Amino acid sequence: MTTQTMTRRHPLFMPVIFLGGLIFGFGLGLSRMVRPEVVLDFLQLDDLGLLFVMGGAAVVSGVAFFWASYRGGRAPLTQTSYQRRLMPFDRDVVVGGAIFGVGWGLSGICPGAAYASLGVGNYPILLAIGGMFLGAFLFGYLRSRAETTPGGGSPQAQSAMARQ
Amino acid sequence: MPFAEFFPNGVWPYLAGGILLGLATALIYLTTGLITGASTFLESTLSYVCDYAQFRRYVDSRDWRLVFTLGIVAGAAVYAVTVQQGIWVTQVQWWRLLFGGILVGFGTRMGRGCTSGHGICGLGSLSTTSLVNVATFVLIAIGTAHIVEALGVTP
């Protein structure tokens, strides 16, 4: 899939990606998730409005996923076939989710909302974004070290990642 | 009314924002077949400066992921200019942002997704893997936020 998207990209590919990002960022602003205080209010169970953010987004995108993958065919701008987001399950999914949960509960910010938060002028969020890069780097460092030793890493998980 | 008690700011801004997130995801998916998770950007961008195998696998997608993220920043800036009318700055303490961010970066990559990849796209795909991941991070985050609040840290 990645090779196809590299070689057969339509001229409108990047403009559409940027437009999608624009709508995504505006939506994050409107949903107030760009404010860590709002996320912390949700996690402290003072305002459960964020349920409607993730729920509304999952339902709308879910309709697109099921409609396109059921109908078949290929995406017009990349000639990629439509597939739903189905990832293999292993221990990393739970342990990684738990570590993310501690970070989200501590800071009130997740990756997409952090980028958008920068856009609304919230410059202290650069600390969180810098931290996220550091955390992703640490994971890559540890995982790359593990993969150089025999039996390290999970081939199944890696092939699934490569398809994304 | 118990419902209103849990939604002191109503549900419409949240629902409208969520629908826009879904429309943006659907727009990119239907035109390109690509699934937009926000946290993969961290690793794909690190591939520009570091050649670990973990990052190299995203070399083919790193350019559009960068453009998508720049779009997110620009879209939020449009929101700030048109609706919010000015900049907004958090009062959450710096160490919470920094150390929380480190854990978010590590955990989302280990767990293969975040609030957008697993939360929007994975749940939208009715993926059991994503459902388990989302249930894990939401419950742990609720517990963490309560502990931090109980320790007297505000905000």
C-alpha cells in the first residue's frame, strides 16, 4: 500500500490531506479538547461531554469505513483498496494503553489535541509535544535494541504496522 | 435532572466537534484509503532524523502525516481567530504537561494508537483490539486524574 501511495498519488492528494487536517483541527477546537482543563474535567467525571466527541467521531467515520470497505473498489487519489482499521492484539495493546492512560490522566492532553492546542495559541503545550516526541523516541530506541537480539519483536505486529 | 448534572456545558459543542472529526477522517479515508492516527506522526517525523527500524517503517507516509498535522494546527488557528477570538493558554502545571507527554508518546506507540487511531478509527472499524485499548486508557486515565486531584494538585 505504501508503495502505491508513493508512486500513484494524484495531484490533489496533499491538498485533500491538508483540508482534512484543517477540518480535524477546527473540530478539535470546537470540541474544546484542545484545553487540557476540559479533558481533566471529563476524567474527574465533572463533565462527560467528551463522550460525544469520541462517539460522534467514531460513528461518522465508522459509516465511511463500513460503506467503503463493503462496496469495495479503490480510493480515487491513491488507488489504494479500502480496509478497516483492524490491528493484531497482544500484550503491547494493553500495556501501551495503560501507559498512555497514566500520561493522559496526568496531563489532560493527547497527540491530536496537542497539535491543535498549539494552533489556538497555547504555547505551553510545546512541553507536552516535546515530551511526546521524547516518549516515542524512547520506545523506538528500546524496540530497536530488542529487535537486534534473536526472538525480539513481534513479526505479526510489524507486518500489520507496515500496512498502515 | 441527572443528565444535565453530568453535562454542565451541554452536549452540542462536543457533538458538533466530534462530527467534524469524523467528517475529516471520512474525507481522507474515502479519497485516499488512508487511516489518520495522530500519534504515528511522532514516529514518522522522527524518521527524518533517526534511522531506527521502528521509525523507518513510516518513511513512505511521513510527508503526508506532516501535512496532516500542519493542517490540524492551521485548522485550530482558524477556530481561534473566528470563534475563540484570541489565543488561549492553559493553567495546567508545566510538569504535568511534560511528564504526561512523555508517557503519552511512549504509551501510544507501544499500544499502536491513540485517541484518534484507536478511539475514532479503531472503534469506527469495530476493532476488538481498539476497544480493549480505549477501555484501558480511559479507565486508567480516570483513575490517574482522580489520584492527582486527591493529592491537591490543581490544575
